[in-house]
Amino acid sequence: MSHNVAQIKRVTWIGIVVNLSLAIVKFIVGFLGASQAVIADAVHSLSDMFTDFAVILGVKFWSAPPDEDHPYGHRRIEALITIVIGLAIAIVALGLAYKSLFTISAIHIKQTGWIAILGPALSIVFKEIMYHWTIIVGKQAKSTAVIANAWHHRSDALSSIPALIAVAASAINPNWAFMDRVGAFIVSIFILKVSWDIISPSISELTDRGASIKDREFIKKIAIGVNGVKDVHAIRTRKFGENLYADLHVLVDPEISVRLGHNISEEVKKELLINGPGILDVVVHMEPYE
């Protein structure tokens, strides 16, 4: 856990430096090149910084070990932070969409200068690099918040593509200057879609949604494969970050000793923890097989 936390902090701090640098560059070239799409992209980069700081502050709390008041640990904090990240992205998206639609019918829209293309071009390269690095760290740590932050990096890279196209179109032909506003609106749609993809799984987790049918069938297959288990039923699960808590009933020969039954249940638990679909802990109930 300590290694994962160190990796999360490292990649997130580097993300903060990258986001701040890109935001400054985008604001400057967007202003000099009169590109609303690039300035919108700069705001998106600043929103990435907000979520980076949320991860830096949150990892200290969600990585804390279980205690008397929180016997299952503190990973729900991670789900809350993930939702905060998603909402922050959504607010940015709605603001950009409103501004682009409000100004698209302006009579005099200044032609975009070629210098503005530097902002989205740099963003595509650096944010895609940050996405791949952060997603690797997030998957290794099984952290939904870090994975969400990785997608926030990619949303910046993806949103820079229409911004780049809009800048090029506007710079080539003055009559296409309105394309810069269209590009800003497309950017906002990209960002809004990413925000929902981030928020939805965490809402499911906070409402104690269980594992998929496929994962439940896999759990049953592992348990019923243990020597001495006759049948398995009443499998219940709940999401906890990228992991699961589970409990299930295993049916065994009613004539065996309590000690043997206990050994079978321990073997079921061991197999599920080792081979199951990301199971953090499991409770096995014994029942006589009739």
C-alpha cells in the first residue's frame, strides 16, 4: 500500500506541473491567436489541476488501514473523490458549452492566428503521455480515483483535437472563423461524456451495487471446485473501489465433523482471495447438503 501511495503521489504531482504549464501556454497562444477554442482548452487544463489536488489530498485518507470505527477501511472516500472529479469536469464542460453557443452568432469574429495551434498540439502529446502513465499507476493500485484522473488527462488530449482542427480551419479561411466556436462546443461535449463515465461507477459503488453476473458465476465456479463442496448458493457481493466484498453459502456433507467443515470453508476463502475477481474479503457460511 505504501508503495502504491508513493507512486500515486509522484505521478499526480508531475500531472500538476504538466497541467499548469499547458494551461499557461494555451492561455498565451489562445489570446495571441484569438482562439476561444484554445482558451477553453486552457480552462480544461486548469480543471485537471483541481482534480490532481483532490487525489493528492484524498489518497492520505482512503489508504488508511481499517480501524474500530471503519472496520472495512476508508475506500468509500475514494469513491466520493472520484465523484467530485467527475462533477468538476461536468461543470467545466457546461460552462464552455454555454459560452461557445452564446458567442457563435457574433457578427465580428476575429480570424484565428496560426500561433494558437501550438497549444492543442502540445496538449495532445503531453496529456496522452500522462494518461498512459497515470492509468498504469491507477490499475496497479486498483484506485478508481487515479483511473478517473487518468481519463481526465485523456479528455484533455481528446478535446484538443477539435480545438486544433478549429484553429487550422479559422486560420486558413477568415469565413471559417466561426469554426473556432464550434470547436469549443465539441470540446465541451467530449468533457461532459468523460465526466459521466467517471461518476457513474462511483455512484454504483456508493449504492452498494454488486458484482456482475459473470463475476458471480466465476465466484461460484471457484467455490464449487473446492474438494468437499457439494453446492453453492446465496452469493452476495458489493463493490469497494475496484475490488469486492463477498459472502456465500457452501453446502457440504451433513455427516462430517465441525473441524472438517471449517477446513473446507477456509479452503474456499483461500481460493477466492487468491483466484477470485479482485476479492478483498469473503465470509463463507456452511450448510448441510440435503
